[in-house]
Amino acid sequence: MGMSYMRAWTLIKTMERCFKRPLVKAVRGGAKGGGAELTETGQRALALHQQLEAESLEAVQATWRELRGLLRD
């Protein structure tokens, strides 16, 4: 994603302050070197965000098409 590990975790912690439950579960070290995964809340928040994005794009499609018609090629 082109960002540092520290920046990614800072953004995650910032988002988590907005939610009632954690979004990401971190696993330290171990044979696989650790990692992170979305919690159930994180998965639901991601799905809802994707749905919101799709619905928003659909809602503005006609207006965007009209605006594009006013733009230079």
C-alpha cells in the first residue's frame, strides 16, 4: 500500500477510537512471524463501507455523466 508499518497501525488505532469494538486483532511473533486480521466488527465495518461506496456511486452516476459531458476531452 506504499505506507510504513507505523503509519498503518496509527491509522488503525485512529479508526478504532471511533468504534465501540476493535476492528483488528494483532498476533505477535511466533513461527509465522505474527500478523493481523479483521475482527468480526472490522469485517462488518468493511462490508458496510463497501456497500455505502457502491450505493453512493450508483446514486450519483447520472449527475456525474452530465458533469463529464461539460469537461474537455
